[in-house]
Amino acid sequence: MSGKARIAVLVSGGGTNLQAILDAGARGEIPDGEVVLVISDRAGAYALERAAKAGIPGLEINKKACGGQAPFEEKLIAALEENRIDLIVLAGFLSILTENFTARYPRRIINVHPSLIPSFCGAGFYGLKVHEAALARGVKVTGATVHFVNEIPDGGEIIAQKAVEIRDGDTPEILQRRVMEQAEWIILPQSVEKVSAEVAARKA
């Protein structure tokens, strides 16, 4: 057990991607990693209930309550270090992290984004906004990307991508659901295992 990567999942909302990771772990698909902490930057995030149901400790760290970005990141770092976290997974986490934070964890923070980067990504592209932009542009294929996180929003090295077809009559909500089911919930757990295996190998 000690050789596994200790994973923290950072969330802001319902936690569907967190659930995909937990379900994959329960199926034995993440043998080299274990989720040991869930942190939300929003009060009342349902993701924390998902964590509790799975028996995983959850924390709420709110930027406004902390008094700004620097104390917010300091509190995040303290929680991660206290729990000896090896890998940080951003799963619908809406707070932007500065270089001061990301530089501490090179190739140890991953994020899932609901488009095929470099399309429809970067500052301002999150949630339904991404799918609205894809439909407005008229693209025929979209998808999801898992990438390492650096100081540039959606700018880190790509780990995995999966394409999803756009269909006639799609709404942003319908497309969001299809991208989650056909791409995000598949490549995110796979990427968590891939990076966990690299971390576990270094720990061995």
C-alpha cells in the first residue's frame, strides 16, 4: 500500500469526474494510486458528499474566506503536505492556480478539460462555455483532454485525448453529457493510473 501514489482530487461542484476516478479505483483500474483526500474550493459542493460516501476525508478551502490567492494557495499546500500527497488531480476545479503553486509540483498536477486542446481552451473556457463555443463554431468533432498543469491555463503537456462526435440538434447540455460519458470519464482515470504508476516507480 505504501508504494501507491497518494492522490488528492480538487473539486468545485458535483464531482462526476471524482466519481469516475473512484469507480475506476473500485474496479481495480488504478492499482498504482489511491485517492486519500478531496478538497473543494466551494461551500456545499456535492463532491464532498461523494468523498464521504467513499470514506475519503474531505476539506473545504475557500479563497474568499482565506483572504486572497496567496493565503488560499498556502492553505492548499499545507493540506497537501500534511497528507503526503504525490499527485493532484483537478476535476472540475474552477480556481486558477498561480506559478507559485504549480512550480512546486512539476508533472504532478493533472487536469481534465472538455475539449480537444488547443481548441476552446485557456482563460474563460470552462464548463458549459466550452461546449457553447464548440457549437457556435460549428465544429463536427470535440472531445476531452487530460494534461499536466502549469502556470498557463490549459497550457501544460497533453497526456491523453479522446474525440467525441457532435450531432445535429445538440445543445450545450447534451454535448457536455456526451463528452463526459464518452471521453472524460474514460481518459481521466486512465491518465490518473498512468501518472500514478510513474510516481509509484519513483517511490519504490
